[in-house]
Amino acid sequence: MENNLEIRVTELETKIAFQEKTIEELNDVMVQQQFMLDKMQRQLRHLADKLKGVQSSNIASLAEETPPPHY
């Protein structure tokens, strides 16, 4: 009976050790992902600021205009 209890406790300790390792690895991945998200947000803000500075126009420049068909 005591031997069976020792085996069960050992198994539980082993499972807990693996779970702790897994939790640490998941935490490391989450920290890396947060750094990546922060970097992408900064890049997106930078791009949005650049786009705000660009003036768009629906009229093509003279160099881009094709000549009318009678030429």
C-alpha cells in the first residue's frame, strides 16, 4: 500500500515538473510575441503617419496622361 502511494506521488511530482517547464516555455513565447506585436504596432503607426503626409490625387500627371485618340 505504501509502495503504491509512493509511486503515485512520484508520478504526480513528475507531471508537475513537466507542467512547470511547459508553463515557463509558454511564458517565454508570449513575451517574444508581445515584443513582436509592439514592434509591429510601432511600424504600423509609422506607416500611417507617412501615408497621412502623402497627398493623393485622382488626376494623373501630364506625363502619365495618354494622348487623345485623334493624335
